Amino acid sequence: MDYTPDVEMNMWCSWCLKQGDVTLLKENIFSRDIYRCNHCANELRHCATCDVGMARNTVEGADKLCAQCCMTIDHWGDQVDLAEQGWCSWCFKNTSHSLVRSGIISRDTRQCSECHRRTRKCRMCGDGPGETCGMARGEDHLCYVCNSRIKSWDDEEKKNLRHTSRKGWCSWCIEYTVHTLDEGSIITRNKYTCRECGGGTAPCILCDCAMTRSDQAWTSASCECCEASETVINAFKRKGKKEEATTTTETDSDKGESASLIHSQGMTSDEKAEEKTKRWLDLQERKHKAYPEEATPESIRALLLESSGEKDLAKEAGLIRPFQLLVSMSPKLRMQVASMLGWCLVTSEAYGSPHQEAWEILIHHSKGIAARSETLSEKFDAFDDDTPYSEIMRRVIEEVFHMCTCPRLSPQEGNHVSSSPSDPQMSALEDELIRNIGFIQRRNMTEEQRAQQDVDMASADSQRLLQIVKHANITSIEAQRVAVDVIKDVLKMDKLQMTVIGMEIFSALIPGMGMVLGPTVAGLSALIPPVAIIGALGAVAHGAVRALGPTYQRLCAPLVVITAQKLVLASQDIEFEEYLVC
């Protein structure tokens, strides 16, 4: 039986400042319940002091008071523009910054309308007019002009980003690209974002020409090439002498690479840099040689019909649907899905075979979709059945978006639903996932942008694409809006890029704070014993559960991309459901 959410009537929303209905998303025992405004799709919680207003709720936390009780507005019904005009230190544009969280003691948290990143008023120039007002990044105190990173907002220097970016080889996409500064640090390394693939990066500690992988929860010490060098060299040190390496069962290429890495120990710094660049170019050549031709509808159909051992295993595990969708993707998009999950496909043994790549993305021992969706008990239960794809989607929707209207199924039922063409239960899950992304998309729009989207949906071109979307069993209005935008982007571009939804929207969904929270509170407990020890133990336990248990937030973006691939195939006149029984 499907779940019907509760609705409260005539509540005032602190986001859109309108009175209307709010839908219950999640009931909590020790904290306030979470609701969603039916007008602006933003999340809300009950105000702590009144019964008519709803306070804002975000991934960073929730306001205690509604807009009227915290005196953001004088009275309900007053249509006040809460946005502030100013120069954004992220995108370097003079934009509007909407209010996200009200700060009683600290500064208000805002969001740039152009790049959708969190901003706050600069402590030096933030009270000036919109032409000169600067907005600092996140927790920064000063904007980029006041902290002397750039000379002025109109200076050409900001366009070159010489102070806010660096060039280097990316360990995610294996390309020599520009990396934009995201977070500066005096103690640790700065964090960047690769402009090519959108992956988080940081400078390698062993070389100056490359960037290592970085995430909100962790940062690798060395880049892809340096990591391989250190592994080989440490292996030789453990054996005690270099000659023993030639007695192992290495291939000729492995022997040549090992000898090259050991030989590089006696090189000068310039020679080492040249050798490192050569290894990066070799990796890049391997990446491009694996897929020399662009995929066509005919080649995609051939891949979907192709038989393999990985395909048989996917059928047995109830993962044939995501397997076929991953197989039909472009190599670049498959690489991005693996990057979202935490590793690089180019350096994997599976790279070059779409079937092997798709299977590795699904069952990678610690970072794959199946592994990340397992609960703590499932990880240690050797006799537990494989989790079917329908259950993985249901768990992600329920955890990330607080509510899933589709019921839980048994493993046998879930396997059948995941493998059956055009199954209504599976279509409902895909529709609900895309619908929730539609809510995120709408809440990041202004009233004018929402009105323009409604106008665009009524155009003849959108109505034609809407028929394709409906044929793909996408039924809700919110999901149809997103689906039409996806197909429009596909038709405009030669390759599907992550501009469909925007990497910025998902960056806030990735938790990664469990392991950080535990050690931090544990350190504080030593200063304030014994009361803080209780909180420290809870935080450490929370960190351990987040590390060992499922990471559903991390799965959200890959599952959206996989589900959107069904729409990509529909735009190319490929009936995906027909290939589930091949």
C-alpha cells in the first residue's frame, strides 16, 4: 500500500513568505518534523515560538524561528525582497544573493543566484551599496577584494583567476586542466575543483605538476602517478633488494614500468618532472585509445544486446537495469559516475570494456553502488541476499529526501521489479527520484525563473519532448519539467555533461562529516571531562556508523545520472525497456 503524506493547511513559509499547504516529509522523535512548502518546494520546520509560521530548514541546519518571530519581516503578508545584491567571491559576478539561514548572532547565510554557492556578507564592505558590496565565500570573513586576492571587481585579473586557480594533471579525468580554488587553508592544503570533470582536487605533496583526488571527507596524499611510484618503490624496500622484483611473475610492461620508477630515484628534479609528465601522457593516451570513436544509436544497441559474464551476474543480483544504463552511457559519463563514487576508471583493469566498467561501478568492493547501499548488518552477513536495484533507489530517496511513497519489497519481489520491462513500481521509483530533483531545481530558482520555466513548458518544442518523457513513464509534473530540460541539453550538446542538474546542487548532499565529527568532539572531551565524554562517545559511534554503514547521500548524484540516461536513450529513439530481457 502506497504511503500518503500528511498535509498541514494555511501555514506561512519563511522562504517564499506565502501562506499555503505544507507536506510532511519526515517525523522525528527528538527534533521537529520536516515539511516541504507546496509552493516553493523548500524544506521547513515548525517555529519554536508560534503556531502559524514555519522556519527554514537546510542541509546545514534549521532556524529556530520563523521569518516574523526572528524579525526578518514585520508581519506575515508583507512581500519583502530578502535578497541582497553584491559581488560574489565564487563566480566574480554582481548577482542577487537569496537568504538561506537567518543568523541571530552570526551573519546570515545566503546563496548566489548565479553559481548557487553559499555566501555571507563581507565584514568590511558588506554594508555598502550593491555596486561595491562584496560577498565572502561560506565561512570566510572577507570577500576576495578585501582580503587582497584580487585588486578590484572590475579588474581583468579576476577573469584570469591567477590567484584563485592553478593548472595541473587531474587524477580524476587524467587531463591537464585548470583547477578553480574552492577552499583556502593556512594549515592544510587548499581544495580545488577540476573544470573538466567537476571532481574535487588538491595539490600533490610529491610533485608540482599534478593534483590529487579530494573530497569533503578525505584528501589523497599524492596524485595518480606518484601513488603508483610510491607503491612500487615501497614494495622494493620491503623486499630489501631491487633484483628480487624480476623474479616475480610480472609482465614485460610491468617490469619496464617498475624499472623506470626505480631509475627515477636517481634523477634530477627536472628529469623527474619530465618523467612524470611522460607517465601522465601515457595514461592520457590509454584513456583516448580505448574509445577512439563516438557512440552511435546502432553501436549502443549492439552493446545492449551483447552477452557477457558480467551481464549474467547483473541479472542474478537484480542489477540488470543500472547495468544496461551504464553500458549505454558515453565513456566520459561513465568515468564521471565512477568519480562521484570515489575512484578513477582509467587506471582500472576494467577500463576499455563497457560491460566490465559497468559491473565494477556496481560492485566495487568498497565504493560501488551495491557496497555503498549496504546497511551495517548486511556488510557482516555473509548469507544475506544481494540488495536489488529497486531497494537501493528506495533507500536513497527515503534517506536523502526524507520520504519515499513506494513501499519496501522483499528481495525476491525487488529482483523481479528491477528486471521487468516497464514495471509500474520501478517507474514510480524513477519518477519520484527525478521529482525530488525537480524540487531542488525549483527551490534554487527565483519567482521570475519559475514563471519562465512554466512558459517554456507550454511551448510547442517542449510539448513534443513531453510526449517522449511520458512514453518513458515519467508522470509527475515536477519530474516532467526536469526530464524535458535533460533532453533539451542532450539535443544541444554532442556529449552529455553534468550541466543537466549541476554539480553544485549535489555538493551539499554529500555528508562526509561523520569521521570528522568523532575525533573533534573526542578531543574537546579531554578538556571538559566527564560530561563531554558522553557526547564524544556518541559522536565517535556516529562517525563509525557513517564510515561502515551506507552512504546514501553519496549515491544520490550517480543514481540521478543513471536514471537520466533512460531519457537520453529515449531522445535517440532507443526503447531501453526492451533490452532488459536480452
